[in-house]
Amino acid sequence: MRRLLTIVEGHGDVRAVPQLVRRILERHGIYDVQLLPTQRRGEYPSVTKLFDTYFLAAIKENAAILWVMDFDAKEYDCPYREARSLIARANALRPDWPLKIAFLVKEYETLFIHDKDATRAVFPDIKDIPFPVKPEDIRGAKEWLSAQRPSGMAYKETVHQEKITARLDLDLLREKSPDFAHLERAVLALIDTPVPA
């Protein structure tokens, strides 16, 4: 059976990202991939400092690696350049290990703002508020979601992230979100790339 390790940023991601990956695989009729327990390694600026250590620990799982992080740090300007840099570092340590970096601009919750129906299914109190046309332009999608809800009913990633992920329209996201389309392509490429002996 093919094996895939997901590495994520935050506490809510630990359950939401594997669920999203499973949904992508199922959408493509793929059922022979074992998802290993997710590793949480923190946000991108911290990861850059400890990337070599984290990567060398991850390859001990003998699986392809999908690393999903938010891309909201002001000091970094191009997610593709940053992803290439990390992959180059990985190749210097262990050439050709199947690794994909999937940045979400500006954060995972941006996907929820793309899919207002999925978000309203979990938050029926968000009624006739217009959703932003360009969710990637928002810094603080979590805060935006909280601000649309009644006072005292804030968005909580450890409570709500997995629930909304379960309802996301993947076809809509593929059309509207370049980040989701990249993540989906990364998943499909990884499961077809053998792990070096």
C-alpha cells in the first residue's frame, strides 16, 4: 500500500488536512493510500530554521511527504520561491525523496471563504453577508470568519476547521483557488512517486 505523511502547521490542521487529503483521494477513486499520523511542525518562519531536522525525522517514516503551511508571513513574498528553496534543501539531504510543499495563501481558512455554502452549513448565523471576491487578499481569514458571527461565537480552528473541511466543494475550490489546485496536484503526484530504497 502507498504511504503518505502529512506535515502541518497548527492544531486544527492535524485533523483537517488529512481529511482534505482523504477527500481528494476519494474524489479521484483512490483508496489504497495509507495516511500516517500527521506531524505538526509550526509556522513557516520557524520551519525554515529547523527544516533539515524535521525533514530527516520525517523520512524515517518511509513515506512520501506532503507539507502544508500557511503563507502569511510578511517577510516572505513568493510561496513558489520559498517552496523551491525547501525542496532544494531536502534534495541536498536526501536526493529525490518525494516531497511537496503546499502553501495556502494566506491561511487554510481562506479555502472556507472561497466556499460560502460549506461555511454557512457550519455557521448558519452567517446569513446575507457578502463573502470577499478575492479571499487570498485577506490577512486574517480566521478573524474575518469570527467577525461575521454573533458576539461570543468566534471561529475556533480546533472545533470548526475539520467540520467545514468535510463540506468543502472540491470542484469549486479547484476552479477558484490556485492553492487548492496545487495541493490537489501535489497529493496525486506524491502517491505515484516511489520512495527511494
